[in-house]
Amino acid sequence: MGGTIEELVALAKAMSPELQIAALEADAAQARVAGSDSLPDPKVSLSVEDWGTNRTGGFFPSNPASNTTKKLKVSQELPFWGKRDLKREIAEANARRATILKRQVENDLVAKVKVAYAEYHAAHLIATVARDLRARLDTLARLARARYAQALGRQQDVTRAEVEKASMDAEIVRTEAERRKARVRINRLLTRPLDAPLVQAPAPRALPPMAALDLDSLTARAQSANPDIVAQQATIEGADKARALAEKGWYPDVEVGVSAVKRDGDWRGYEAMVSMSVPLQWSLRDSEIGEAKALAGAARTRRELRSLELGNEVADAWISLKSARDVETLVRENQLPQAEIGFQAAAKGYELGRTELIDVLLTEQQLWKSNIDLIKVQFEQQIRLAELEKLVGGAL
């Protein structure tokens, strides 16, 4: 498991509880659309009229089987034209927003997996470099002991070599701990047992050339395709429909009904009824419209603010990526080769008795630092690429 980042991303999408919750919430919002424009349930009522008291006196009613008029009525409330369509459009906007929020959860999850995988890969590279230098130091320590045995070296050289070996051993232990932590983070994202094995030598993601990462294009893509922006747009659409529905509150709803009339034991006729509400509560309507307008305005302002923030975040990530790319070129082509040459020359000079061990150890530390610098800028590029992909809402 973990040979490629694509394998981990696919498993994380399939197993993530957060993503499953978001998917269920999106399904629930979509299910609400079907009944959002339904008519209210019809009403059925039975009434008895002219129901007198007992003939012998008293306050109790007489037998309603005779000398009464019974009415069986069925009525249906009909909202004013356009209100049902607006309710459906509001539900559809909410369903779109829930679907987009699912994409946002997925987008965040993928970014976390990419970052954790980059951490795991960086720890693997550092451990490899540390073991390589540890082997060189072991050779150097044996040489120091041999020179001391031949009275060509000093006891301090042997001690220094052993101290440097112990320091590198401690670095290997710390690096392995960081590697295990990164593996735990990956397994947690994949909903696997925390100690589940991963591939020992992860393959880094290929980085696209900077020429393919145009800043203006990335900014435009982020400001149009970022799930947060798209969700804000769905919120704006729903708020606009809610404002239109609130404004239609000034128009009355209608209720129609029909009754069958039974008198003296026989069905004698029918009645029809039409009634409508009278929207006299002006303060209520004004408050509903004012609330809807304010929410729509807030949604638009929030979208504009997020758009500006995305532009700044994309620019920061792009500049950091380009800077890390330039630094990597310098370290790989200049600093690291020179450090390697310096260490080899110092080690050879010490073997021939031309240099001191302290000079060799200084060049070894410089070589270690150069390797770490290279791994750090490679890790920085992976992080910035994952950040850019999260901001634009997709792979680059």
C-alpha cells in the first residue's frame, strides 16, 4: 500500500467517514427537492348543523340522525402563483450547495493525504541520507583508530569520530520516529489501523514545469472553480430566491373547497367555497423581505471577500513554489556537488595524513546540511503544489 499517491487518494475517498457524511447530507438535500413544491395536504371535515337539544328538555343534544344537516367538505389550499416554483428553486440551490460542500470535503481530504505522503517521502529521503553518512562515518572512525594504533593519529580523533557516529545514530532514530508519525497520519486518513504497513520507498509525485503553472490562469481558476466559491454562489442563488419568495408574501393564498350536504337522511345538494388570506401584517412582511435582502447581500460580500483571499493565497503558494524550485536548482547543481567534493577530498586527505579529522567532520556536516536543504526544498514544492491544487479545486 502506498506505492503511488493516486492509490492512497482513491482509498481515502472510498473510506473517509467525513466524506461519507457529506455525501449523505448531499443526498438528503437532493431528496428534499422532490417535495419542496408540493401542495399542502387537503383537508376533510364533517359538520353537523341544526343539532337541537332533547325534546324533554335539558342541555344535551338530541339524536343527530334526524332533523340535522350534515356537510362533508374537502378543501385544498393553493399558494399564489410562483410561490411553489420559488420553493423548489430554493431547495435546488440548497441541494447544489450540499453537493459542492461534499466536493470541498473531498478537496480538503485529498490535500491532507498529499501533504502526509510528502512528509512520509521526506522522512524516507532523510533516513536514506543519514544511513549513507553513517556508513561513511563508520569507515572514517575505523581509519582514525588505525592511525592512532600506528601512532599517526590522536586519541581525540577517535573520540570525535565516535561522537559524530553517535550524533548520526540519534538523527536516524529521530528520522524514523518522524517517518512513523507520517505513516500514522496517512493510515488515519485512510481509516486503516495506525500501524498498518506502507511501502518503504514511496515514489514522489512528478512536479509540473513552472511554465505550465501560469499565475493568472491559476488565480482565475481558483476564483471560479474553488468549491468554497461555488458553494457561495449557490448560497447567493438560494438567498435571491428566498428574497423573491418573501416579496410574494404580499400576495394572498387561496383555499377552495366543495361540500356534499345531507339533510333528513338524504343527500340534497352540494356547496362550493373559495377563501383567501389577507396579508395585513405589514411589519411581518417587511421584516421577512429585509432579512432575505440582508442575507443575500451578506452572501455576495462573503463571496467577493473569499475571491480576494483566494487570489492572495494562490499568489503566495505560486511564489513559494517558484522560489523552492529555484533554490532546488542551486542546491542540486552547485551546493550539494561542492559539498560532496569537499567531503571526499577531506576524507582522502585525512587518509593520507594531509588534513585533520576535524576538517573532515566539518565537511561531513556541510554535506549533511546540503542534503537536508535539498530534501526540504523538495518537500516545500510538494506542499505548495498540494496547496495550489486545493485552492484551484483540482489536480494540476
